[in-house]
Amino acid sequence: MPRLSVKTLAVALALLAPWRFDSLLSAAPAADDALLRQLERRWGSIQDPKPGLGVRDLFAFGLEASAADWHPERVEKAYAVATTMQDRDAKSRTYGNLAWRYGDKGPDDLNAVEFCMHHGALTWMLHKDRLSPGARGALDELIRFGLEGVRRRGVKPGYTNIFLMHCWNLLAIGEATGRPDAFEEGVKAFDEWLAYTAKCGVSEYLSPTYYGVDLDCLGFIARHIRNGTVKKKAEAALRLFWTDIAANWFEPGLRLGGAHSRDYDYLTGHGVLDRHLQMAGWLPEAPPYRVFETLARWAPPADLRAGFEKQVPRVVCQRWGAQPWEAAVHYSGRAVDIGFGGACKGSEDKVFTFQLAGGPKQVVGNFVMDGRLDPYGVNKTVTGGGHMKSHHLIPFVAGVQRGPEALMLVSDAPKSKPGSPEWTLTGLYSHVVFPNDAQVWSADRAMEPPEAGKEREWAEPAVFLRSGDAAVGLRVLLALDTGGTPAPLRWANDGVKQNAMRLTCVHAGTDPKGRGTLVLWARAAEGLDDAKFAAFRRDFAKADGKAEAQGDRVEASVAGLQGRMRILADVAKKDRLAREGGEPAAEDCLLWVDGKDWGKQILGEIVTGR
């Protein structure tokens, strides 16, 4: 079989990434062998396709195999299979799109065309001459019909990862295939996203999965689009994302801190972004060699991470939407962090989080409202597009954060939907998930957890989670069941396999027939010896804080460390009537850290043209 020589691979990679040539020579044989083994495994499922084979895998195989100049006839087979999965009926609503899996009746997840062209355009741009005549013709047709699918997708700039993929696809197809109209559409779309982001921030903020996709798309634009103006804009956007990552980096956990949008790893907060962090040297292990990420690699400034690490503790405020409350606040300390997202917009959001200094595998403390008693996100069901996911509820959320403390109101009245596994609700619960290696204290004593697999009533007014010299205190100020009466609180030790435990408010133990509401107050501190920890517990447990509900109006007020914090909302109308005492910068920021708005500085010149 054809193989890359060590020298050839090293020279090729040297053109793609600013790594030292001598290090490439030493790493090339392992990367070469790993790539070939990966391609052999993929080929096994392509040569005799079975239902369930992903269409993205076919285009990814085409890119990786072509980059290695490996078995062009097998690439031709992959594109032939993809051709059978593309809707080429001009009268169809999904014209140009592709079925997500082999054997599907037709396109279901409309993002399929964006993901496929993501790889296909790159293959055409860089490796067209390595394709067999049959593969070249098949890919040409896939792109020609695919461009129509991309144009019909109708994605909005707030759908960050898919919109950036949309921009790359239009730019790349336009420039690489001689379609200036598509290129201009891509320029217009990219400018639209930059203007939107300069005003509203990154909608899918701090997503450990989709920040990886965003960096892929922007890296491709910056490195492989020839137009100098477009490249400059992509580089500015890359600086924004890497500054965002650096500002929110929690070094003890080797991962992002703060609240997250769209985090599929409910417990430890890792995702596709990790591969970019590995390439940047922010994670200790080397990334597995993949052509795709290598082609997208863009090295952030070497001193970026270190600069923010000197600002400890620091407060980060960042906008992710047009409304005043659509802004996340993150307090990042030396050994503890705490973050609040302002509102919940999706079923994968972590709207409230905290971390202790236990390393990248330690569970991230987080809040989730749940209707299937799946606090750890391990019981996946069929969701939109036929994907298997564990989705939580999307409650109404209101609150504020100031420094190391947050005040949050959560309320929802979900209903089961007959025939939907995702919406077959078995109860209504509010969970605070936390690492099971944390010490659990009440205001006056250490607490022994329930036996493994068991739970018991939690009646303490405050709970404290301690690790080393850092701690997080939690107070439930209001807990209502679906009948409007006080809801029971439970401490469950049922996450042994996940290294997690939970404190749970049971709003309903069966299919809910009403509204459940919770008000939570949280405060973090570090540098605590035993005496200071005792004082922290005493002060927080006795601090003035109250919440009450009068019909659908819920009000909470607490004596915060930096002044009174207050929220008032009509939970039925989802109307935030008052939010007081939060970080002032959160009302008018883009990406703000301790007095400096990095976001406005980075995007200002690009968007205004000055």
C-alpha cells in the first residue's frame, strides 16, 4: 500500500504548522503509522456500508486519505456512498443536503451538509490533484449540490459553530471552485457574524465542544483563504476566542471555568476544544495526529495564558446575547472558581458551576433541573435529528453574581410529550452535582455521606463543600414543589461510578403537573485554614438572606459580601422584574476582565474599519 515517507510527511507538516522541523522528524513515524491504522479501520466500515454509517465519516475519510495520498480508489468508494445519501431533487425542501446516516430515508439533521462541506471543500482546495478521476468527479458533484444545501440551510449568527462553518464553506467553495458569488456570500455572512458578535458576544459561550469547532472554522479561514482582508478578520476572531479561553481558564482543573453553554460532558467539562488545547501546549498530553486539526491549527500568543494567570483572583464578565441578563460572570481564584450564566437557553447549558482544585478528572460542581432523574447525564435518549443525548430541562433562570457569590432563581413547569423518549418525564428535580471527594460540612460539623447508592433527607440550612484550603457554601432559600408547598431536599450518594454526589430538591416525584421553583445562594472562598473555614461557615450560615413567593412572583434578597443582592421575577411570564447587586460590568461588556474589555478592543477595529 502507498505510504508517506518520514521526510515527506515532515516537510508537509512543516508547511502546515509552526513547529520545529527536527521535532517533526522524530514524531513523524508515529503519526504516519497512527494515521494509516486509523484509515484502515475506517475503510472497514466504508467498503461494505451498513445502516448507521455517518456521512461525516465519509468526507473525513476522504480528507485524511487524500492528505496521506493513500488508496485513491478507496476515497472514490467513500464519495460514491456519500452520493447515495445526498438529496438531489430540486423540488425537495432538503435539496443538496445529506442524510446523517447511511440507510436513513433522507436528510433529517440539516447541519449535515455544513459538516460534510466542511471537509469536502478543504479536500478540494488542498488535495484535488490526488483524487482519482472518479473521486474528483464525485466530489465535484457533491460540492455542487452541497452548495445549494448550504445556501438553503438558513442558519443565524447566534448559532455560533454552524454559522462559522457556514462562512467557511461559502468562502472555501467560492474561492477553490471558481464561484465568486459564493465567495461574496461568505464575506457578507462573515461580516454579519463579526458585527453580531461585537454587539452580542459569542452565543455558544465557553462550550468545551463547540469552541473546538469554532477554532477549526476560523483556523481554516485564517490559514487557507487567500483573500487578505478575510484572513485578517479571521485572525482577530481567533484572538477573541483564545483571549476568552485564557481569561476563563481554571489552571487547577486544566479546563475552562465558569458557567458553560452547550457542554455535553455534564460531569468534567471536556470536549473537542481539548485537541486545540493540546496543540497549543495547554494540556500535558500530545494530541492524536489528525490532518483535520493540523490544518486548522492557529497558535495563540505565547504569553496570553500566563498574563491572565497572574490576575488571580480575577472576575470575567462576557456577553452572549442581546438582552441585559444574557451575560455570564466568572470568579476565578487560585483553588476555587464559581460562575453564573445569567439565563438558560439550552438543554446542555451549565448555568451555575463551581470548581475545586482537584484536577481535570474531578467532577465540576454544577446545577441542573431535570425531569428524568438523570443528574449525571448518563441516560441518553433519542433527541432531535435522531441523535442519542442526555438532555436536561430548560428552566426560567434569573439571578446575579458579584465576585465569589451568586444568587439564582430557577423555575419550570414542564409537561410530558406522548411518544417522545426525551420528554417522558418521571419527575421534576433540581440538582446540585458535586465531586464526591469534597468534604461536606454543615455550619457546625463535618457530615458523613449516605451509604453508596443511598440517599437521606437534608435538613441543614447551609451546606459547605471543602477541598484543601478552598470551599463553596450553598444555601437553599426557597424550595417549592409543584403544589406550591415546601419541597423536600435530599443528599444522594448514587454517583459512585461518576465520582459524584448530589443535593436534590424534589419538586415532583412523578410526572409533574405544576411548577417547581428554587432559589439558591452560593459563596466561594479560599486561603482557609481550619479557623478561617469555621468563620466562613458561621458567617455565611448566619448572613441575612430570604426568599418568598406570592403567586407567580418570587423575590429573593441577600446580604452579599459587596452589598445587597436582589432578584424579583414573575416566573410564569418569565419576566425579570429586578436584578440588583450583580457585577456592574456585566450590563455593558463584551469580554471584560478586571476593568479591561478585551472583546471590544479586539473586535472594535475590525468591525468599525477604523
